[in-house]
Amino acid sequence: MPEHEADGQLATPTDEVRDFLHRRREQIAQRWADEPLFRTVFTVSRDEAVEAGKAVVDALAQVADSGQVEDPDAAGFSTVREQLGRMGAARSRAGLSNTQVSSELAALRPPVENLLAADLEQAPPEHLRACSTALTVLTGTLRLVAMQTALSEWQALSDRQRMQLMEVATPVIRLWDGIVAVPLIGTLDSARSQIVMETLLNAVVEQHARFAILDITGVPTVDSLVAQHLMKTVAAARLMGAECIVSGIRPAIAQTIVHLGLDLDVITRASLADALGYALHQLGADIVNPGAGQR
């Protein structure tokens, strides 16, 4: 039976919760190991789930000791923030919505509350209510910390995947010795334009390219911002010793460029084939049609 009084005074609710968490650490971790959040994340070994549960209980006890049960930035949470984030992100990757993950986190509270009520069954009702409230606030803050961290983990993963997709969607093609091309499809924004520039410049160095073709046939619109991105790429390629050719400027885009008063200081060709023909001619290698002159 826990001691509820010290020198005739009841312990504060947060101190009571702290002592309870230390005292019931093993039992809480064992019960959490059977909850969906822990059971489905730690599938290899139940002991691993129990150890993870103990780490979370220790963190809660540290936060309760500091009295900052409402503060998601309390020092105690830092020790398990990464673990909670991985757990929440793992459940999200398994197909659960944020609401479902939040519900699984909320399900961790009842087993702890039941143990607390059993421990304090002889305590005055007012003290039990105060301790239960402190525990509820503490576990609610834990839930907030876990969701914040899981969302951050998910956002970081999403950003990495987005960058990888943009890299895959921006291939550099070696058309000929000394000639590379980047067929652009879709909208150009600052992030993608930076990838285009970096990818193209790397290809210029690796392929010893003298000509780099930027084909914008698949770019739906060109505004002043997109034009600036293109010009920066052209200028960077020139600094690396390669001449840029922009191909695939459609009539609507040409009219937009004229209306905007933009000065594209770059060689342009109507199609990728025309751009390749120009580059080959500059290299002294013309394309010969074997059927030319035949009837």
C-alpha cells in the first residue's frame, strides 16, 4: 500500500503520480505491450514492446517530477520523442489515419488509470480525483507529443519522397557525344528548378557535354518566374562550358513571353529534334537521310 501522507500532509497530485509511475512501471509496461499501438509496432518480440513501454513510463515520471504535465516541450519527453514519432509514423504507414493513431494513443490511458485507482482506493476521494486529473493531463500531453512528432516524421518522409520523385521526373538523357537533354514535364517551381539545375550541371561535367538541351514541350505555362529559373540554369551551364538550347516553346508560351516583355538570351528551337540537329551541326556531325534523293 503506497504512502499518501508525509508529515501528516498529503503528497501533491503530481508527486503522487510520479511515485505511482515509478512503483507500477513494470505493470504499466506489461499492459501497454498488449495495446494495439505497441503490439503492432513491436512485432518481433513482446519483450521489446515492454522495454519501450518502460522508457515511456520513465519519461512520464520525469515530467511529473518537474510538474510540467501540460508542457509538450518538458525535458522528460525529449528522451522518448523520437521513439514515439517512429511508432506513430509506423502506424500511419500501415494505413491508419491520424485520428486512428490518436485513438490508439488515447487507449494507453485507461490501463494506467485503473492501476492508479487501485493504488489510491484508500485515499480521500478529493485526492484521488486530483491525482486522476493530473494523470489525465499528463497522458494527454504525451498523446500531443506523440502526434506532433509523428506528423513531423511523416512530413520529413513526404519531403524526401517528393524530392526523390522530382529527381526521377527530371532525367538527363545523353543524346550524343557531347550532347545531353532534359525533357521537362509539368510545372516548374523553385524546388524543382533547383533540381533541374543541379542534375543538368552534374551531367555536363560527367558527360563532358558541350550542348545541353532544355525541352519544355511538356511545361504547360511559362511565366516570369519560370523564365528566370530557365535563365539561371542556362547561365550556370555556360559557366560550366556548355551551351544551352531551349526547345519546345509552344505558340501560347511564345505569346506569353512576348507579352511579359521577357528577353530570353538563349538559343531556341521549335522541337527537340531541331535542337539536336542544331547541336550536331555545331559539332560538325550532320544527320544524313539514307533515303534522300531516291524516288
